[in-house]
Amino acid sequence: MYSLGVEAFLAVVRAQSISRAAEGLYTAQSTISHRLKKLEQILGATLVERGKGKKEIRLTPTGEEFVKLAERWDSLLRETQILKVQGPKLALSVGAVDSLNTCFFPPLYRLISRQHPQMMLQIRTQHSEELLEEVDKGLVDVAFVLRDRSLPGVHIEKCFVKPMVVLRLATPEHPEPRLLHPTELDPNQELYIFWGPLYQEWHDTWWDPFCPSRIRLDSFHLISSLLQDPQQWAIVPSWVANRALKQGNFSVHRLSPSPPDAVCYKITRKHPKTCTLQSLKYFNDCFDLQRQNEPD
């Protein structure tokens, strides 16, 4: 890739003007135009529309698509320059599903930051299937998912198991946790989230699958905001419930018969990159310490 051309292109995109881009890079307008033209020749496509009398630039459809690629290239170039100047650093790419990254892992990330401030952490939040693919491709070093799937280059292990519990508003009548039977819960008052096929199978044994819940969510984030009536309820992993307890006046109840436990799987490459081995060791040490302090 033509680095000077990418730099000129991004400067023009950010400044929305070739003249202002030239000022920002302390160079002449003709130099910016020449670099853009050379970059377009290399790519075989026009990126910026040009016209006499136009003060503001306009990107072509190809130019709009190229912005993200140019930003990635620029970021990689900067990281390469830092590596050249400072030498190799401890770095680790960590991925987890949304509920874990939000409710379970923040104390872990803080612990790593305190104990290993030299380590560069890249944290990703993605779905389980996406993370499995990312680890298999070597784009993520370690990830935590709620489903297991066999992939040739991936090592997967059961990490921890937590109960699925009922979360609802605390009331004077029921201020303390108690054991609930599924028939005590009105399906019309459920805030439903899909937690996997095993959970769905259990759910369908107690509530009619052909009469879906009135409110269905694709993320747990709205649950604490939407639970406004004591009759409303949601079934969530205990780590989500524990976070809700810290944020508001909620109560958590076990179920009997209970749904399948939430299982967290840790996935890594079978043959991790040599440069990440030390970082993985530090991460695993901190993770083991954090797991010991996490309540059920």
C-alpha cells in the first residue's frame, strides 16, 4: 500500500478539503493532489470527486468504502512504527460475549491493568459464534463464549458454571430470595432473552412456545430498565443478576425445576503465537484469582 497516499486521503477526508488537508500536513496542495492521484492509480479507482470551484470534497462510493480500510492501514502503520522504536511489548486480544464483558470481566481487566501495566489489552465484545471464528483465524488470542463448537485449530475448555436465576423487582411482600416454581411466573410478564438451545428446550416445557413472551430482547442491557412492575420477571445468568443487585432494588430467586446452568467456555488457539505466551500466562493468573472472588 502507498503510505503517503493513504495519509493524504485520510487528511482530505477529515478536513473535507484538499487545501485544509495540505495545511494540516504542512505541504503544498499540489503534493496532496499528486499523492491522491497516485493512490487512485494503484487502486484502479477514483476515490475523491474533483471539480473546479468546489471547496468541499465528495467521496465516490469506492472512496467511502476505502475509508475504513485506510484507517486500519494507518493504525497498523502507527503500531509498526511504535514497535520499531520501542521494541516488542506484552499484548493480548481478549474477546467475550456481551453479558460477560459487562458484568463479569471488568474487575479482571482492572486487575490486569494494575498488576501488568505494561500489557496492551485489546478487548472485543462479540457473539459466541463470531468469537469462535476469530480465535480459529488467530485474530483473538483468548475468548469466553456460552456455546461450544469443535474447530480444528481451537482448544475449548469448560471454564465455569453458574445457575440461571429469576430477576425481578424486590417487594415488601417478598424482600428475600425464595425458591420459585415455573408455574408461579406469568409468561405474559416475562422479559425474554434467548440463552441457547438447551435453555429454550427447558423454557418450552413450562410455557407455550406458540404464545411468545410479550417483550423479547436480544441483549440483557435493557432488563434492569424495563423491570418496572413487581409481576415482571426475567431469567438471566447469575453474573447478570449480581450486577443488577448492585444497581437497583431487585431480588434474585432460584427455580425448581431449574433451567440448565449457564456454562462459560474458554477458547484459545491450540498453537498460540509465541509472542502471546507470556501475556496469556499473566492473563490466566489474574483470571484464576478473579474467579475465586466471584460469587455464585
